[in-house]
Amino acid sequence: MSATSASSAAVSIDTLGLPKDDQVAASQPDMAELAGPPEQEQLAEPRPESPAERWLNWQCKMLSGVNCGAVFLIRSAGYGGFKPTAVWPGEDQQSPVLRSMAEQAITSGAKVMHKDSADDQPDAEVADFVAFPLFDDEVVIGAVTMSLEIRSESQRQAVLQLLQWGLLWLEFAVNGEKADRSEASFIALQAVDLLSRDLPLAVAAHELCNYLADRFDCSHVALGAWAGLQVRTLAMSHQIQFDRRVSKVGQLEFAMEECVDQDTTITLPNAGGQGKGAARAHKQLLLEDDNGSVCSLPLTADGESVGALILVRDNEQGFDEVSVDLLGVVAQSVGPLVHLKQREERSGWRRWGQSFSSLSNRLFGAGHLRTKVIAASAVVLLAALSLIQADRRVAADSVVEGTLQQAVVAPFDGYLSSASARAGDQVEGGQVLAVLDDRDLLLEQEKWASERDKHSKEYQQALAIRDRANVSMMAARIAQAEAQLQLVEEQLQRTKLRAPFAGVLVSGDLSRALGAPVERGQLLFEIVPSDDYHVTLEVDEHDVALLEKGQQASLRLTGLPEQSIPLQVSRIFPVATAADGGNHFRVEAELGEMPEGLRPGMQGVAKVVVGRASLLSVWTDSLIDRLRLWFWSLGA
């Protein structure tokens, strides 16, 4: 910005478009302020409140839920930093976030919004921070920042719109706009303020109608909105309750419908070229009063008509062009608010009906080319999806298992002496996996060997003396000792736990359990063949009816994601198991090939081809079936 433009901006920023009483006081700039801080403090009368301060105080008091606010001007940064020209409620309550927001708005030249804790305190209330830039002939000269209490989205938009209308005062003054434009913004601001209050739409609209009736000297002011296929009166001036069966109310509604249908402002008598459309309902409204006049204006939101505002005078004073322009600004401002409050207050069925009606108008009414193109594209896409055929697949979590899986268990009670193998090892048939402590068995072996030798000597002595009774008894004892000795020797052989065949250990790691006791029958190892696997699928109960023996499938494992392994369904178990909040059926599939690196226990996802169908059916059938079952459970 040049020095000349900056100086011009500094002078014009104080002549705000505020009420006219303030414009006289602001006609001359504060030269001491422009020159910078005085070198020596002098006693003087308190400085009168500047127009910026008066505007900020009024704006913050009018807007509900304002925590603090400030007006920053670029000229205020000329002496010692970026200082606010006006603050509210005071310097001691000024948030440092506002300064940063103002700098961002001035730098970007656009609105800036931020949600943070007030004063950046972790335990403080969360607030919305907003900053709007101020312009002078498209040059940014400052910013207005405020901290607002958190609101709903619709309330936030209404407050922001109200604040934007207040900022027009600043921009009108800076751009040298006429007083009538400032008056228009003031009236529009008052109207938006009345509608944005936390009141039902009918009550807020009634206050607005009263305000406009008094401001424009009208006998009747009514605000109507679309309700189904007609415009219904929401509020009338000076009448809290009214009967739609009354002729006057019906005539007002017909006139508002006439205005909305033509989407144009209608005045009778015509003012400044207004009222060029058909005005039959408006003429009927004025039949009883030849000296009366009427002005109706459409209310729009998002480019669509949402209602109408109608004003009636029963005196000889008609609506001139200036008044019509002022009312046009009001209608343009309150239309979005009426639409927002209607959306907040309507019931669920009514919201659905209005949404459907709005969509129908977009699809089959005039205009809205973008909506029609999107709808046509969607129809073409659905048609294509219905015609293109594709494989229908059932997906299921899968795991690789050995076809033959054998357990290695403890043969008797004892203690673990050593363990040379662990899970994951490739072992050969007969390889020693672990050894049990055999010290007790060796003692037992010596005991029974000694018993056998002892009885053998006694047997020989009985034979020598021909003692038949002792011979028979000793022979029996020798046989008993031989049997016990054979049993102990077999146990000694079984202390070495061997692999029954060549394969891979899928479970068992006893390296950290040496010396620990083991019980007879305790599972110590599991082994599967290294070249004979199958895949187990856990199929959801919703899809198991689609599976048949012999169907083809493909498998991708987490450990081998780059390979697609062919499968064939070989067995479907008829018993379901509960897992992950649902029922699943066990399905076995044979591997079509054995890729390198395949290991038992690997997990992945298998997809079984169960037929062919359209892409639309493939993507939606499962959802439709679940919804059908859900509706049936509800009794529908």
C-alpha cells in the first residue's frame, strides 16, 4: 500500500457508516493519533469514544455470546507494534489469539476461522475465533476479530451473516458510499438480528413484521414460507394469532404465491419500473382500498425461493424506488435465516418430504443443469453395472493346516531332561525331540534285575533238592521279575521322544522347561508332514449356503501376499462354531499347488467363486439379504 492510500484509509476508517449522530463527530480525523504517541504526557480531558469503539461496543452487545472483540488497522502498526484501534470489553480481557487472527486475515485478505481454548488456557472454555478483513478500494486496511461461544452450525452461520452486515458499515464508510446504503445495511442488520434470536421462527418473524410495519408506515406486514405446494403465512404485524380462514389472510397468501411463482418484486402502484409481472392477486388485495399500495418481495436461499415478504399501506403514500431498494436488501438478508430456522424446526417426515420435493424440482424443473447431469450419469452407471457380468465370490478368513497332524505326548510321569527341538523346526522321522529323566527307571531296572538273579539262585537250589513247591514258586517269581524288568526297559526306551515321521513341528517349545515335571498324556509336540497341506476356511453363515464341493477358489496369505494360490473346496462341515460375534462354518479346500515358503499356520483370505452375476448384484446382494432379514425380524 502506498503512503497516499494508507493516509486516505486512515482518515476514512473513522468516518464509519454508523447512526448519523456519530458521523458528525467522526468527520475529522484524530491528528494526534495519526502522528503517533506524544513525546510528553499532557493533562487533558478524556478522549471521546471513537466511532470504531462505538461500533464495536454496539456490535458486541447486539450479538449474543461474544467473549471479546477488537478492530485492528494497519496504520496502528506504525509505532511500536500491531495495536488494536478498538477493543471490547477491555484491554485486560483481550485474547492474544485475536491479534494472530487479525494478521492472518490482513495477510490473506479473506475470512479466517479458528476453534481454540480462550486465552490459550487448557482448562478454559472452547470458543470460535473469527476474523474479517476490511477493504478500501480492494486494498486491505485492517481487520475485525471476535471470540464467540460455540454454537450449532446453523446458529454459527446466522451470527456470521449478522456480523458481515455490521462490517458493511465499515466498508461503506471506507468506500465513500451514500447514506442511503448505510441506512439499508442498518435496516437489514436490525432485521437479521430480530430473526437470529433464540426464539421460534413464528415469534421472531412476528417481531420482524412489527419492526418493518413501524419503519415503513404499513398497515399490514406479513412473512410467508413454502409449506408443501403453497405459501403459508408465518407471522403478521400486530397480530400474534391469526386465522387463515379470514379473507385478508388468504388474499395475502395468494399475493405472496404470485410473487414467489414469478420470483420478482411486485409493487402496486408501480415504483421505478417494479411490478412488471402479473399482479392479479395484488390487485384483488387492494380492491377495498383505492388509495392503498402493496409491495411483495421473494425470499431466496441457495438460489431457491423459500417464501415472500409483503407490505401493505392503506394511505396515499406509495412505495417509492428508494423504499423498494431498502426492502430488497432486507429480503435478501432474511431469506437464508428463514430457511435455516425452518429446517431446524421441521419434523423428520417433513424434512424428508421437503428434501424429496426439492430434489424433484431440481431433476424435473427448470435449470439445475449440474444436478441433472449428475442424475443422468448415475442412471447410466447403474445401467452399466446391471449389464456387466462378473464372478461372484465369497470371502473367508483362512489358515494353512497339515492334512495329517500327529501329537507327541509324555509316555509316563517324569521330568524333562533335555529338549533339542522347538516349534517351526524341520525334523526327520525318528529324530529325538526331547529326553525324559531316566534315573529312577535305571534304579528300577537294577532292582528287578537283582530280584531276577536272586530268584534264579533259589530256583536252582530248589531243583537240586527236588523241592517241587519251591521250584514252582521260584519260577513264578522269576517270571514276574522278568516282566517288570522288560517293562522298565521299554520305559527307558520311551524316555527319548522321537518324531513319528518327517515334517514340521507346529507346536511345542520345551527349551525353557528343563527339569519341569510332565504328566502322562501331556501334549509336548505337534508335527505335520512338510509336503501335505490343506486350507481351512471360516465361512460366515450368511454365505455358506452358496458353497458347494468342487468350487474353485484363490488364496492370498499374509506371509506370501504376492502369490495367488489356487484352491478347490473339498469338504463342508455341517456344524457351526461361534466366533467374533457370529456363527461360522468350517470348510476345507485342497491346494492346487505348493508354493515355496508355504508353512502350516499361515493365515490369509480365500475367495470362493460361487457363480456369475451383474456387478450391481455382486456388490449389493449381501447387503440386501441382511436388510431383508432385519426387516423381517421387525415384522415388516
